[in-house]
Amino acid sequence: SEKKVSYSGPDYLMFSDTIYSYPVQENGETFKVPVSATVKSDRDRTFAVEIIDSKSNAIEGKHYRLLNNNVIIKAGEMAGYVEVQGIYENIGVSDSLGFALRLIIPEEYKWDNYGTDANVVLYKVCPFDINAFSGYCKVTSMYFLDYASAVNNTVNFSKRLIRTEVSADEENTVILHGPYYEGYDVKLKFKTEDVTEPFIEMENSQCGTTGEAFGTIYGDGKLMMTQPTGYISYYSSCENFVMQYTSIQVFNKDGSLYGTVGTYVTVYEWISDGEAEDMMEQGY
């Protein structure tokens, strides 16, 4: 319907959502937890916010700071904010931290359907450095479990050790040398515009041949890696890994699809020279 409907109900105050997730960065960037009103007022409205300790495992003053515990919704506006600053150095890479907030407002402004509480989840985001994704890389893929003998010449291996390098021509891009089969390189591009969306992009790439994988030629003979749109591939700038979903497909010479081998998850972990030497001693 194109008919416009205006709200004409009671005046309620509430958090705009019941849960928020915020990245804590080294630069000390703050974030705002929004509080909403259902009706505009002709005067400023001020009310308090408290931390619910029983529902929090993040500690105020250690893991985060509330920069204001009074929220002001100005006259003619319908939103105010609680500003929070995470304390980067006190949050671990794998920490699962959060705290709960509660609005302190008169009963007549409470809407039972939404309540007065909200949960805030904090997670650490390290500065991005493309050079951290070069050098030795351990590749673990579900594909190897199905075709380990073809990839590694032994059914005992479920992973590969490869070399990678930063692309000299493309920004925030690394070249993986032979992640599936020797001689077939793949490029991964790191999206860095939004720290809450550390995604990976990849153009369709040949990763081997059907002869290497299946012992015979199917379609045009090329084994292609494509990135399916229904899955999110991402990276961690703190732990230096990439988790990528790929579909392995074979096409006909006319470009039509011959068939799909399957969709697999592959994890790339960048490791030290010492860890790589240990893997090489084990035969990788």
C-alpha cells in the first residue's frame, strides 16, 4: 500500500534494539548506543542509564568506559545516545565480552513489548596489515578430505603448506601459490572499507584440472574455483586467517556449466617460518 501511516500512539522511550555488536579498535574510536522515542517533544528530555552488573561480564573501567550515563533527546528529535569507548589493550582476540544497559525512566514511558534493557557485545579488531598475509600459509580444506590422494599423493594429508605474496599490482590483494594443485595460483582481495565487514573477494580462478582431480577429462578439463554468493568469506586481522567458501565447478568449452563438484570451506592460516619448517619435516 502507498498510503502513509503516522504513529499516533503513546509516548514511549526505549533502546532502538535489544542487542548491539561493536568493534573495539586501537585508535580508540567510540560508538553510540541509540535510544529512541516514539513521539517528538517540544522540550529536551533527560534520563539516566545504568549498567546491569548481573548480566555483564565486561568490566566498566577495564574493558570499556561509558562516556555519558545521562541520555538527552533534544526538543523536536526522537533519538539520543549513550557513548561508549572500548579499551583496546584490555580485550583479548578471543574474548567474548558484553554488558547490559537499562533505561531509568518513569513507568508511563515504558513499553512492555520492548522493555528497557539492551545488551552490548564487544569484540577486538586489530589494524589491518596486508603484509601479515604473506609468506608461509597452511591450507586446510574440506575439499582435501574428498580428494586428498589427488591433492597430496597420500590419503593421510588433509592440509597443504603453500607460499603467498602481496600483489604488486592490486591493492590489498595476496597471491596464493598453488592452494589446491601446484602451478595454479589464486588471488584473494581483502575488503577493508568497513571493519565490521572484513570480507574476502575472489575472481573465478582455475585451481587444477579434472585430470588431476578425477583421472580423466570432463568438460573443458579445467577445475574452477568460484565464490558462492550465498556464503560469506571473511578474514581476521588479529589472528591472520581467512575462511573462504568456494564452489568447485567444471564448465564446457562453450562456457556453460558441465557440473559442480561441491561447495567447500577452506581455511588459510599464515604461520611463522618455524611452524612451516615443522610442517615440512612432517612431509607437507
